[in-house]
Amino acid sequence: MTDYLVSNYNLDSIILQKPKKNGEYFVSKVKYSGNDFFIQFPKMKISTSFGKNVELEFSSNSKYSKEVYNFLSSLDEHIIQNIFNKSEEWFGKKIPIENVNKMYNKFIKAPKTLNDNCTMDFIIKACEFLDKKNNELDVSEFSIGLDVECIVQLKYIIFSKDTCFTYWELHTAKLHKKIDKVKQYGFIDSESESEEDEEISFTFFN
């Protein structure tokens, strides 16, 4: 699959694997029909500097922005229901749905003020940075306030003693410095690494 628009996905095919202990956390890998789960995000505004992670803002009112936002909201509920349904199998006890809702941190952050937009955090490890013509760029070109279009992988659901959160990793970032009509969603999926012996490491943020 090389087209990661949300319209191509069926929530029932998103699989949360049984969590495995990783240090003080339990980690569930996320797959789509056995494959890695990538999403093409709409054009978003850069809210923080690119470092180990970056915060991007839903700044567009485009049709696709609304589709992604609605899909992510449904995905949140799908994950919550899966945790509830499988809690006894995974953790040896049935966790009430209200407790799952309290412990689960939804991916989209609510705006801080009425004039702000919703945001999301993404981890940066091995990301490809491009301009609109798919030429490679240095990450220093991606500054706060500019628009970027990304392909992102939802890799893990991570459980601590009292909380549960998602781990989104930036895969490809395309910079838009001008408001032009461009061919969107033309990214080609690069060859993915085997995760069989993958060493899992996390970057945490508030």
C-alpha cells in the first residue's frame, strides 16, 4: 500500500498486538492487516522547533483536514474499546470502560485558547525531509509557522501504571513555503525496517 489517505482504512483492520513488557512499561505494537500503519496527514502548521519531537497544528479547514480529524477521533474510540475488550487477556483483570477512558491520553490536544487550533505531537527518529518537488532538505529549513505535509506511522500504544498513550513517529515531512496548488499525497513508501528484533526506545514529552 502506497496511498495512505484515511479513506483507504477500515478501523476493524487496525490491530493492537498483545502488550510486551519493556522496562517499566508495557508496549503494544499497532498494525494494519499485518502491516505497518501509516497515515497521510493534511497540511499542518509547525508549532514548535524540530528536535526529538515536534508539535503540529491543524490549521487548515480543507475537506481532507476534516476527514483526518474525524478519522483520528474514531480511532481514539476504537483503541479505547480494544483496550477494554482485551484488558483481561492482556493484564489479567477486566478494566472498566470508565477507567480506560480516564487512563487513555487522546492524541489530539485541545486548543489552549479560543484563538488556537488543535495540535498533535510526533516523534522524530529517521524522518525524510523534502521540499514540494521532493528534493531533500535539511531539518533546519522547517521553522515555526511554516506549513508541512507529513506521512506518519502509529507504531505503539504504551501503558504505564496509571496511563496509556500513543506513539506517532514522523516518517516523511514535505515543506510548503508558499500557498500554491500542488500535487498532494504523492509520497512513495520507503522500504521499512524489519521490526522482528527492533530495539524499542521512547521519547517522552508533556
